[in-house]
Amino acid sequence: GNSVTQMEGPVTLSEEAFLTINCTYTATGYPSLFWYVQYPGEGLQLLLKATKADDKGSNKGFEATYRKETTSFHLEKGSVQVSDSAVYFCALSGPASGGSYIPTFGRGTSLIVHP
Amino acid sequence: DTGVSQDPRHKITKRGQNVTFRCDPISEHNRLYWYRQTLGQGPEFLTYFQNEAQLEKSRLLSDRFSAERPKGSFSTLEIQRTEQGDSAMYLCASSVPGTGHSYTEAFFGQGTRLTVV
């Protein structure tokens, strides 16, 4: 079945540092890939997405490129802010066994940014 | 449309009691999902509806859990004879079908936090 593996946290950075959160996936066919962000006590919000190989999703200074050859979708940001502190989830949606299209999530990576 | 709405936001119940949660998806979304999330973990799939049909349930889902979506609009998730291990955040999400090889994102509600004491 489909699965997502992302790096364990927490990731602790100083403000304006460069951020990378690694994500790799296993899937049948050609899934769409997503990054979600979750702030304390809240549900998940879509951060960015990519629907085909070599697509780059971007939003709020975050970027991720769909790499089919390495089955990866790493999240990057050039200069993080304290307000970026949250939990980030990598996810995919695509055909799974039995024909379902249920979104599948990684375990999440906590990001803590210090002033 | 204000997005996916869940009610209640918080629920504290005694072990052995039944609880029911409600989810109102975005109005034009025909797909609805329930997930469970525990501290430090990602959302774990529970069940999935397309319109009023429940198409898939997690094999890990206990028989004490049941969900409905009677008219293809709102959905309810009921947990019977709650146990302390049921304490978690219960998330509802909805989506529309994708087109071609593009699969659309799920839009999440703010969740219902269940505490079983």
C-alpha cells in the first residue's frame, strides 16, 4: 500500500536559518504529493502541493519538488521565522490497492524556530 | 462556505460511555474522511465516504466505532463503550475527486479532542 516516511523531529533552528525536512514515499502509479502544516490545537492546513513529476509546489516561501526518480518531496525554506514553528506533515493521494484514493500521511516533523 | 466544521471541539467522557461527533464538510465535496491523531503522530485513517456510501474502513477500526453519512452531506462518528485508549484528536476532512492523474487535497476541520477518564 501507499506510505510516507518523513524525518523525525524536532528540528530546532534559529531565525533566518535554512530549513529542509525530508520526505520519501511509496505509492502505486502517479500520486499527488502535499505538505500540510498544523499549529497547536488546530486541524491540518494545506501548505503546498505538486501533482506530477518535476512539479514544484510553493507557498509562503516554502518549496518542494516532486522527484519521481528518488520518490521524494523534500520541504525547503530559505529563511525561517519564529511564526513558522509548527508540525509539518508530508502526504500523498493516489491510487491504492482496491482502487481507493485515501490521503496517506507521514508522522509529522515538529519545527521549532528560536529568535 | 466556511470550510469543514466539526462539533464538539472538545469532549470529556467517562470510560464506558458512548460519544458521537459530527462533521459538516465543504458543501460541494462528495468525499469525506475520518482520521484519528494521537500526540506526536500523523493522522491515522479510520473510514471514508463517497456521497452516502461508506467505501472503506480501516482494518484497525474496532467494532465499537461506527460512522454514517445519511444524505451524503454531514457525517457522524460514534464510539460505543469508550476506553481510555480512545483518547485522541478525531479529524474530519473532505475533498472533491481529482481530474485525470491529479488527485486533490483534503480540507480538514479543526478536530474534536476526546478525553476518556
